Amino acid sequence: MNTAIRSLEPKSLWNHFADLNAVPRASKKEEEVIAFMKAFGASLSLEVKQDTVGNVLIIKPASAGMEDRRTVVLQSHLDMVHQKNNDTQFDFVTQGIEMCIEGDWVKAKGTTLGADNGIGVATIMAILASNDMQHPKIEALFTVDEETGMTGAMNLSSDLLTGSILLNLDTEEDNEIGIGCAGGIDVTAERSYIETDTDATKMGYQISVKGLEGGHSGIEIHKGLGNANKIMNRLLLDAYENFGLQISSITGGSLRNAIPRESEAIVAIDSINEDVFLLEINLLITAIKAEQQRMDPNLTIELKKIRTPKKVMDLGVQEGIIKSLHTAHNGVFRMSPEVEGLVEASNNIAKVQIGSGALKIDCLTRSSVLSSRTNVANSLRSAFELSGCEVNFGGAYPGWKPNRNSPILKVLDDTYYKLHNERAHIMACHAGLECGIIGEHYPNMDMVSFGPTILGAHSPDERVSISSVQKYWKLVDAVLKEIPLK
């Protein structure tokens, strides 16, 4: 229960997290959380500003004795990914997140938790509300729409901030300090097509792929997690080539930055082929489940006989689209030759919508190298254009180039060592952080990113470690005391 969450330490942080999680805050629908944050700042009698895109800035003066330190920008994003299990009854528009404790973890009941980036937001709220923490002047920047377009950071006013140090609280391993990240671009393929009447000799089936782990399409893209859209397409390609399967509709995935967990297709097959179709596709299902057993142990693929659909795709269009989707790259495209273990470029085939004479395929391509990102995007464009799609690029955002000579990095690294007698891992990540974009608006800003351990972000398995939050909170408190002089 959320009441139990409020008793965790540090209480101020967890109470603010519980308050925040009571507020609906889907990307591009942040009106309520913006109002919530402005009211919070006003309740503390602090200066509150809002820019034209919806970013909120709350300014807190330095604590006594810290007036001679450099101003620090504390930054997190207000929006969260809304994902739920298929059998979970939940309305993200009207309901607050229902949380629970399982051992050392705080989780949600069948939905995403919102620890990404709600723990960062709650941390900043706790600092703003504190009467006894030592800190320099704080500019608390709460950005909007990070998860589906980086809109807040992209449109950040270049004269809103005066601070010269930025602490981004959006990293998800408590022993890591982030100094770089990937950029990204949306690749969207669309086309219309002719539907034909389903032949009277056909019968209908519903194919459902579900139970995949899903997760963050940047941080977890290297893990080999199943992509529901690619698995579904594999089934459809096999059944089309062997039994003339025809597609009526496909609905797969939801968000560009989430590895798709579910897909459903309505198809038609020749009645005379039903037995051999079921035999063949069940053999393929068994093989796919065996391939994914380690990473996706709960994967289920179900076949259900249904009323024959009245309309199906034109066979020529269908063949092209199935083969384009089979060809289109999904997963890691290239590992970094410079940073061991870092994914340089990847793609997530995030969403497939086909039906009623229209199709749309959404992808999110990431890379820390611009030329590599362009290469992947052009590869996808080529694959989809060969099947008659119009392909558009949009929502591009830059990466964040690492600076190992960063002064604030040294402060954070040394402070971590003093607390734990070991060095943190200084790293770049394949996720998209807002630091690179903010750096374009404020090129002289010295930036690092850190946070507590969060697993399963962007999926209903999202969870945050309680002990890790305690560890991270001590680091935040200690770092604020070590901010350099002006």
C-alpha cells in the first residue's frame, strides 16, 4: 500500500514520491503535474517560473554559509511512461499509481511505477522542502515530455537558467556516474492499401503474442529481450509462405521507447489447410519460446479460432510489408569500438498498426554517433520504401558527448569514494538523457547524471531498490555540500 511507502527512509523523499504518484503524468498530458509542481513551489514561498513549453523552474536561495558557492541546477523530468499488463484494470488518466513493497523493492501493481524519473523529481522536492540541508543556490528544473520527444528540453528557454552546474537525476544504477548518452531519431513508415473481400473458403484466427518482459529500448536493448512485433511478423511470414495466410489487422506495441511486449493479429487461412497450419505454426511457436526461454520465460503465443474477417490486405502489399518488417533491423546495430560494453547504435521496432486500409510502423533509432544513427535510419527507410511506404524522420535529438575532465564529475567521483571507499563506474549510456539537449542551450554548463538503482523501466516490472535510494540520497546530500566556490 502507498501508506507503507511513506514510512520508508528517507521519509521526505518517499512521501514526495507518493504525492507525485497520485498525479496522472503521461507524456504530452502533463497539465495536472505542472499545476501540482507550481503549487508545491508556491507552498514553500519559493520563486516559481514556467516557460512556454511547460517546463517548471523553482528557485531556492542558498542555505546559510553556502552563499559563495556556484548555483546548481537540479534536473528531472515530470512525465512517466504509462504501461500496464493486459489483464490489469487501470486508468492512468484518473488513477494514482498503486504501489507495494516486495523485499528491497518498491513496485506498482500491474503498471509502470514512475520511478523513472519520479524518484529524481521527489529528490529535488525533498531538497526544496528541507530546512536543515546544506546546499548552494538551487535552480530546480522540471522538464516535460522527456519520454516521447524530449520536448521540454528541446524547447527550453536559453535565458531561464543562471546555474553553471547541472545534476541530472535520471541514471538507473547507483554505482554509476553518467557523463554521456545516445541521441535518437524517430523513423515512421506509412502507406495506404487496398482491402479485398475475404474468400468464402477462408476461416479466421486470432494470433496473440504476450507475456514478454519488455523494457527500456535504450538501456535494455542489448539484452536479447523479445520484440512482440518481430515475433509476430516471423509467424505471419512463415504461415503466409506455406499456407497463404492473409492479414486483416495487426496491433502491436505502444510506445517508441518501450520494447513491445504484446501483439495481436487477425488473419484468414484456407479451411482445407487448418490442420497442417496449426501443426506448422505450433512447431514454430515451440522453437521461438525455446529461443526466448531465458530472457522471456513468460512468453505465450496463442491461437484462437474466430469469425472470419470480412476484409484482408491485398496480397501484393501484404507480401511487401511482411518482408520489409522481416528485413528491418531491430536490436543492437553496432557496439562502440571506443567504450567497452556500450551500444553505439540500435533500433526498436516499437509499434505496428495495420487495418482498414492503412498501416503505420513506428521505430526509435538511437546512436551516440550521428553518422551511425543516420546509417541505421537510412537502412530502415530503404527496407520500408521497397514495400511502397512513405518514410519520415522526426523528433531527432542530440547525444551528450562525454567530458572526463568535468570539474563536477571529479566532485561527484571523490564524494562517492569518500562514502563507499570504492570508485563509481564512470560511463556513457545508450539511453537518451536530456543533458545533451540542455547542453545545446547552455554550452558552458558542467553536467553529470546519477541516480538510484531502477530495474525494468518502461515496463510493468519497473521497480526501485529501497536500500539503493538510501545510498543515493546520502550521495546527493554530500555532493551539495561540496559544490565549488564561485
